[in-house]
Amino acid sequence: MKKYQKEIIGIYLIFIAVFMLLSLFDYSIIDNDNNFMGPAGSYISSLLISFIGIGAFVIPLVFSIIGYFYFTNKSRLSKNILGYLYYFLSISIWAPMLLSYYSNLGSNVILAHYSGFIGNLVVSLFISKIGIVPSGLILFLSFLIIHMIFFDFSIYDLILKINERLKSFYLLVMNKIKNIYNEKIKNAANPIEENTEISYNEDMQASEDHETNIDTSNLEEINSESDSMENYIEDKEIEFNNESSDLNHETIDPNIHIEEEVKEEEVDIDLEEERKKKYFSYTLPTGNLLNDPIEVGSKYTESELHQKADELIYALETFGVKGKVRRINQGPVITLFEIEPDEGVRVNKFTNLSDDLSRVMKASKVRVIAPIPGTRFVGIEVPNDSPAIVYLKNIISSEEYNNLESKMTIALGKTTSGKSFSFELNKMPHLLVAGATGSGKSVCINAIITSILYKAKPDEVKFILIDPKKVELSSYNALKDYHLITTPKLDEDVITKTENSTGVLESAITEMERRFQIFSEVKVRNIDEYHKKCLNNSDLEKVPYIVIIIDELADLMMTSGRAIEDPITRLAQKARAIGIHLIVATQRPSVDVITGLIKSNFPARIAFQVSSKIDSRTIIDQGGAETLLGNGDMLFLPPGAATPVRLHGAYINLEEIESILSHITSQPSPEELFLPEIKVKSENDNFNIDDRDELLLDAAKLVIQHQQASVSLLQRKFRIGYSRAGRIVDELEAMGIISGYSGSKARDVLVDESY
């Protein structure tokens, strides 16, 4: 019963309103007993008319509004509805009062009857004492005050707008006058026929050869009059423009511009031409391997956004900071309010109010952008009451992601306005990721790997995955023989041991130096130029991109220190051109983990939620990360940018990752590639790799038999990759069987079959 209590009350009130209205319409002074609504209608209409007269017709309207309020179960009446109610109640009193006054003047019995008791009483106590004119002014004033209170009407703003219109009209009139005088000058300056030739002497007199004399006094008088008028008009224009500029500052359109969340057109990634191409019978992962997004959360309505803006302005004013909301950008997770501070309000007053605004707005965290770069506004980001989830499939299916051609394209998430955000890792060229535990780092790493898997084939991008925590990246062991690359005799594919981590990074440095040598021989400066040369020369070694991902740097720094810092720094400094890129993540953003040497070589950084402003400055050189919401909320600082971009990270779950890995491993694997084998001496000497290749003896016999040595010869005969063949050639050189490298010349075989 309680559930429908308000609705039942609303129905009764609306019914009473209709009953009263029909009774009043059929009211008769002479014979009201035969009222259309029966005896009850006769009694009610007689009572209302005799008490408030003609104002009785307003009462059913008031009842119907209140009934509608109950019927729709609204929590409160809006200010506009309350204003209209006060209007109607005022009319119900003032209308019979005026009717009573005019009935007294003309001794009209009918008008006196419809004035009612209230009207006659007010006339006898009010109008008769102060007069009709003051009463009319009081009536007008009461309506004006009601309008100002309930409809946000400002008389001062109205006066300013009228003043602006008058000045605009004045300027228009002055321009018209100016045009009229210009026409007058043109007409006066050309009164002579075209065929009349006149030459002037110094006294501006006509020549003696002609009898015609020109009287220029009138023309000079017109010119002087015109000059004075033009000067006057120009002075008035300057005066008006100065006043107008001040006026416009105060009378900016108060309507707030609300930006809707960006709705992007999804692209079917399976129809992209590049994805249809096949190489060694391999097809890229399809879109149906990712789960369809589930709509979670609800958006604010326009009225709710205006209410939030009012609450925000009220909260600022309580702390002595005044301004106006000019724009609202609603996103999937947060809503950005762009505020124009009042004249004389300093920007740092906003930045100091972040915690206070969080309390007043009942929000977990409020971030202040003071000012928004390139604007005069201050941005205040307030979390949505019901945030949405950003799914990786939305980003993968966006035009933003599919329009980027790089194999290293990463789908990171969405901006605060709901626009998909992707970038090319090879242009960064390295990425530092940091944030507190549970802030979304591991999900971000998974999204990065998956984004690349959707763009690149196994022979185009290789991963070196270092996971000291042993659980975060363990699923990617399935990528062995496909996208993972390690040294040949390493006992694990996803690196979890500290000594193996140091060794594989040293191997990556050796690979870097080897690639520099290859690029120097081919005379190219970077991997993109080398790939272009490979299109026209099939004999060149295929050099894939290598992405080194370290999921927890803090653990490695604690156990290895400089032994891990030095190779990371060397790779970050030099490896960009040869296609080796690093992504380093840590949950401990302190200066002993993210050292100055590492930080200076990672221009692209992602900061997730951290506990303090100091940690935020360690990551992105400025505060802000301490005000993030967690669950993938991040600040992305691109290379060379001074201000980070706030993003909401793309979400992918373990089930989706396993579906993608199953798709990849169900296909034929490409030619196997390894990093160069080296000897790395650690404290326990646990990372010793034998330099001898098992094909070395057969290779020595081959080159001695053919009396020539080249990498391509070994590739053809043993059906091995360029990397392995190159290492064998280096070993043959070290054994003294062949000569050393000498530019474009072929290597000489230094021994014969007797060797």
C-alpha cells in the first residue's frame, strides 16, 4: 500500500481539481441548484465564488499541479513549478480585488458578486486606503519578485542587455550618417562634365584659356565639415568599443555548453585489408575473440549536470572562490567542468581546494587542472556516480586504432571525453609505467601485449617478457616458438629468475650491437629504412621489432642493482633506431627504483594512482596521480609534452587473453629466432651459455670444401636463420678458419682440407 500511496493521493487531487473546475464552469448566480455536478458541485462552486470570487478558477489548477507532483512521485517541486503556483495564488487574490474595485465604481451587482468576500475585504482595507495606482505598483512588484526568485531573472542583467542593444543601435545610426556624408562628398567633388578640361594654377583658379571659374569655397567647407564629423564618429566608435568590451565580459551567455560523450563508429577489424593478408599461413586474431562490451553505469541527464554545476559553484563560493561554469564534458568515468574564474581570482586558489571539493561534492577524488592548457578556464574533474567500464574491444574496433599502420600500435584506453586513444610505441620509443598495487598496471600490460598481437605477426614483433613476480605474465608461455624470443639454452621462456633477467638483457645488448653492424653494412639509419630495403632484397636478414617488458622493476633493482640498471640504460639510450623498445613497470615509484638515469631515457610515462604527490612527481614530474581513482585511471605523458593526458585504461580479462593465445598457437609457427649466446658471470655463475654451435663442425667442413665463406651459404645449406648463420661465421673467424670482416669484400678461407 505504501508503494502506491503518493500515486493514489495524486489521483484524488486531480479528480477533485476536475470536479471543481466543471462545477465552476456551470455556476449560475440565479439558479445554481441545477449545477451539472449535482448538489455537491452546487455547494462547492457557491462556496468558492462567494469566498474568493473569480479567483476560484485558479484553485483547480493549483490542485492539479500538486496532484501531478504526487502522481509522478517527484521528490520535490522544481523552482519553476513553485513560481507558477505563486503566480496562480496571487492571481486568485488580486483578480477579485480589482473586480471589486471596478464594481464599486459602477455599482455593478454582478461584478460585486464575482469579487467574493476576499476581494471586497481587500478593497475596503487596502485600495480604499492607498489608492488604485499604488496598489497596481505593489501588484506589479509582487509579480516581479516572484519571477526573480523562481525563474533566475536579474533586472541588472536586463538593464545591461538593453544598454548593449541601445549602443548597438546608436553605432548603426552613426555608420549610416557617415555613409550619407561620404556620398555627399562624392557628389560635390564631381559636378563638372566629362568633356571639360580644366588646369589649375597655384591659387586654384581656372586657366585664362577657359571662361569657367571654379568656386572651391563650398567644397572646402564640405570637406572640413566631413572631417569633423568623421573624427566625431571615430571617437564615438572607440568609446563604444571600449565600453562594449567591458560589457561583453560581464554579459557572457550564461547557458552552459554541455559536450556529449564521444560516440565513435566501430570498425570491423576482421575486414581490414592488412589483416586479410596471409604469411606462412598465419592469420591475425579476429575480433570475436574479445567479449562484447557490457553497458555498465548510467549517464547524467542535462538537468543533473546543471545541478552538479550549481553544487560545484556553491562549493567554490563557500571557500571564497568565484567563477562561472562555461562548459561540461561528460565522459565514461569522470565529468570535466570548465570554470571561468571571476576577475582577480588567482588560479592557485583552485589547486589548493582539491580535498575540500572532494568532501563537499561527496566524491572519492577531485582533480583540478589550473588552467586547462590553451584556455582561460580552470578544469575540475569530478568522478561520475555510476562510472562505465572501458573494454579493449571498443578500442581495438575504433578508427583511431585501425588507422595507425605501425605494428607497434597500442590501444591504451579512452580520454575523459570518451574518445579512443592509441599510440605507436616505436615513436615513444620506451615506456615507463608506475602506480600503486591494484591501480591497473597489470591489466594495462596485458592490453599493451594484446594490442600488438592484433597488429603484428610472429615474424614481425618478438617479446622478451621478464616477470619477477612469476604470476602476471605466466600465461604468455604459450607464445613460445611464436612471439617470444630468448637465448637458445635458457631454461625458461617468460623470464622469472633474476640471473636470467640480467643475462637476457645483456644478450639484447649484443643483438643491438649486431643490428647496428648490419644496418651499417646495408647503409640504413633505422629499422624502418631497413624493412623497406628488405622488400627489394630477399637475401637480407629479416629483423623483427623486439619489445622488452619488465613487469616489476623494483624487485630486480633490490636484488641486482647496477647489474640490471646498466643494461636497461644502455638499451634505452641506443636501441630505438634498431627496433628494440622497453616497457618497464613498477609498483614502487621511488627514486631508488626509478633512478634519474632510467627516468631520463623514458620520455613516455604512465602514472596510475599513487599514494602521495611525491610519488606522482617521481613518475611524471608533477602532481596529479594522487587524485586518480584507480581501476585503470591513468595520466599519460607523451614525449615532449608538459601536461599529461588523463585516460581510462582498456580492460581485458584472462579468458580473453587465453582465447587469443589459443588462436595464435593453433597456427604454424614461423622460423625460430634466438638472441645471441653470451657468457654472463654472476655471483653464483648460474648463467653460463656455451658459445659453440652444434653445426660449427659441419660449417667448417663446408667452407673448407667450397673455399668460400658467407652467411648466405650457411643459410642455404643448413636451412637456418641469418642470426644463427652469422654467429657461426663469427665462430669460424675466431677459430682462424676464415679471415675477418673487411667491408664489402668476401671472407677468405685460410685453411685447406688438411686442417
